[in-house]
Amino acid sequence: MPVTKNDFTPEEWRTVVGLPVSVSMVISLASPAMGDMLKESLALAKQVAEVANDPNATGLLAELAVEYKDSATLKQAQPELEKSGVDAARVKLLEEVRASVAMLDEKAGDEAAPVKRWLYGVAVATAEAAKEGDFLGFGGVKVNEAETAALAELAAILQVAAA
């Protein structure tokens, strides 16, 4: 029988719904820059909108897609971070992602795989959203070393192949 939202407690489901935001924030905090954060947030929004409007989404990803059609849902699912600094926030987010993915694997088994691949796609889109180290659009790289390391860390947590 397919895994659905009903197989999760309300708190667990909120955590699953919030995973794309957490994954995106891990990338943003790997190399924080005010100008880039807007582009990275827009990349997250685009990824969520695409899955929410994908008529071909199936299984657990389709269940998530329904949630993302309500903008209030994502606001409620945003992680709560203490004002303790970028590094501490990033470490906390990684711990939360690790725990959430473990719970997702436990509850959904093989049905978690498409969700985890999509989450990694969210991370890649976030990393590629803004050039890093540029000056007025000149120079820089699409994905810097810190973001590459964060992508590798997320790939290991999500158990997907790194791009």
C-alpha cells in the first residue's frame, strides 16, 4: 500500500513539508551573501511551485505537491533558528535534515527515494541560483567550494548521487 500523509504524525508531516526550505537554507548558509539570498529563495520557490503544479507527480511527492499549493503551509514549516550565528544555524539545520530524512526513510521506505532526489534538486537549484564571488556581475563562479561541500554533505544525508 502506498505511503501517504496519513502515515505520519502531524509533527512528522510538518517536518517533511519543511525539508525543501531546510535543504535550501543549508546551501544559502554555506556561503551567505545578502544579494544572493534573494536569488536562492526564488530558486527554492520555483522548485516548490514546479512540484506543486506537476500533474505527473506521484506517490509521496504528489502528497507533498498538494501541501505546496497553500503558501501558508510552507511558512508554518520553516525551521526555527536561534540567533546564534551562521555556522551554528547551519549545523542545526544539517542535524534537523539528517533526523528528518532518517524518519522519512523509516516511514516511507523505498517511496522516500523520489522525494530525496527532488530535495537534492532543490539544493542544486539553490546553489546555482547566484554567481558567487562576482563583482557587479563580472567574474565569480556558479557554485563555490563551500556550496559544493554543502551539496556533497546533503547528497550523503539524502543518499543520492552528488551532481
